[in-house]
Amino acid sequence: MANALVSIQIIPKTKNGEDVIPYVDEAIKVIEQSGVNYEVHPLETTMEGDLQQLLEIVAVMNKRMIEIGSSNVISQVKVLYQPEGITLGTLTEKYR
């Protein structure tokens, strides 16, 4: 069972002020390829899983931004760690 939710907003610095959306799409692809459960929202993406695994995904996302041409990356991360278990739906089910 998942013990953490990690939300990330990744803000890559582009070379000449290009649109960041292709970079963000690539960051989301990193999450998708990891196999964890996730939801994309307008200002951030939230992942569900083991805390250590999710933090490793954040690191891979940042490295990927550099690989594709960003000179630096700001990552705003929120973490909910709940050892007895937590899911994406737990916090939002009453709104659906």
C-alpha cells in the first residue's frame, strides 16, 4: 500500500525563453514510465506510492530536464507521508 503522496511542480529554465510545456510533458513521461499511480493537475502532478521511490522519481525528473536542455530546474514539492497508508482518492473522494 502507498505510504505517501508527493506533488511536484517542475519549472525548467529554457534556453531562450521557449515554452516550458514540452519540458513538463517530458517530466510527466518520467512519472508515467515509473509505473506509479499519478494525476496531472493544472499546476502540479501528484504521485502515489512509497516515499523513497517517489523522491527518486523527482530526482530523475530533474536530471531529465537537464538532459533535454534546461540549464537549471526549480521543483516545488509537497509531501504527505502517512505510514499506515494513503491514496490519491482519500483526500479528494468527497469532491468527486
